[in-house]
Amino acid sequence: MRDTFAVHEEGVSSCPDVWRVGERTLRFAHRPHIMGILNVTPDSFSDGALFLDPERAVERALEMEEEGADSIDIGGESTRPFAPPVAEDLELRRVIPVIERLAGRLRIPISVDTHKAVVAREAIRAGAEIVNDVSGCTFDPRMLEVLSSSSAGLILMHTRGTPTEMQRNTVYSAIIPEIICFLRERISAAEASGISIQRIVVDPGIGFGKSLEGNLEILRNLEQFSVLARPLLVGTSRKTFIGTILDREVGDRAFGTAATIALAVAKGASILRVHDVRHMRDVAIMAAAVMRPPAG
């Protein structure tokens, strides 16, 4: 299934099943893309402190590639609700050594999960090919400039405020239209900065400035994000709303996550950001086989 990473130059102008990432063209028409999560932090809600050692982080990234991950998303600052901010130099010390070690070993793209322009710039120099900005490039006004001077892919996510405040701001008059409006504006801002639309993926930001019902409303209506004509990333893995509904602790949310992955694929998600690569890949591929017509 590694044909996902074949580079093709033709027919990439505005197809929502195509994402330009550096020198690669990633295609999602036949199956979803699995993005493995690697947090090199002491306080991430699910795997905090497990991969602070760079060698252990490298080992886990290689393991996820073997399990079938299509990219690895490396984060050096927890963005869980109420997480304190991390200084730029500390975030750099956490993520850059891991990216440098992986750049020559992984066959799949490396993503950096950051909203800081300097971290994004140094990560790209170290070998990252994707920047995953949970603020939609709103927290750091220099981010779009950094991205415009590179060929990295860009994930624009919706949120409301910083992690320390976002869960105090979860009331919407119309949640889906408001998120679509935000993402449309951020796409326009990126394009105005010189970032090709083929490099952009959108993420509605489940768990970021959303109530439990808001998260469910997004999942019920994922197909509405097709109006943006860009690949849709969904990140539900082990999140609090799953634990609340099922009364499960973080380490016991695999089946709840699987249900959301299957639904997301059925409703058009192209990219799934997950902790449990092997099992969620199976869920996503099976859901796609049922819901998507065969090619040809």
C-alpha cells in the first residue's frame, strides 16, 4: 500500500484527495492516511513522559512506521486543555534532536506539531516535511512567512484560544458554519502569503475549544467540510469526550477511538491522527473498503 507516496505531477491543482508535501504528492483516493502521534513531552494527556529520551522517541517512530503509519507527527509542547505554555528554546531541545535522528531513517514524512514559527523553521531545516499548527497559524504571525519560504505541507486546525483558555470558550451559535468560516479565512491567508492550496490540509479541531456535544456535532457533520475542497484531518484518538461518554481512562479508550475513526472515514476524512497505529489503520482501511467505491 506504499503507492500513497508515489510522486505524480499531473492533475494536482485543487483535488481534495491530493496533498503536496515537499517533493511528495500524497494521495488519499484509495485509503485514508494514518498519522502516528509522537509526543516528546512530560505532560501530554496520553503518552506524556514516555518518549522524552530521543533514542526512545526514535525507536517508537520507527515502530509506528513498521505498523503502517503514513507519517509521524512529533510534538514538543502539550496542547491538552489547560496545559501551560512551553518556552521556544525548550520545545526546540525536545523536537529537533528527534527529527534529525529520524530524517535519514524514515521513508515516510515527518510532521512537526507546533504553533511557533522558529520551531517550524528549525524543524523543516532538520528534515520535517509537514507543519501541524493547532492555531491555524494565528498564534505566531511569523508562521505563514516561514511556511511560504518552504515547500512543507501545512495543517490548519481550528481552535478557540490557547490551551490554557480554550475549554472556557466552547459555546457557538452555529458550530459547523463557524469552523468552516475560520478555516476558509485561514486558507485564504495562507494563499495570500504564497502557500499553494495543494499544500494545505484542514482539521476541525475536535477537543480544542469544543464541548462534548460540540465534538459530537462535528463528527456527525464531517461531510460538510468538503466545501473547503481540501483533505480533512480528524484527530479523536483517546480524547476526553470519548472517556466521558464511556467512563474510561486514557489508556482504555481504544474501542471508543475506533468507533470515531470508522465514522470519520465514512464521512470523508482523509487523514486520521492516532496513537494506536496498527489497530486504527485496520479500522480505517476496513471502513474505507465498505464506504468507498472501488477504483476503476
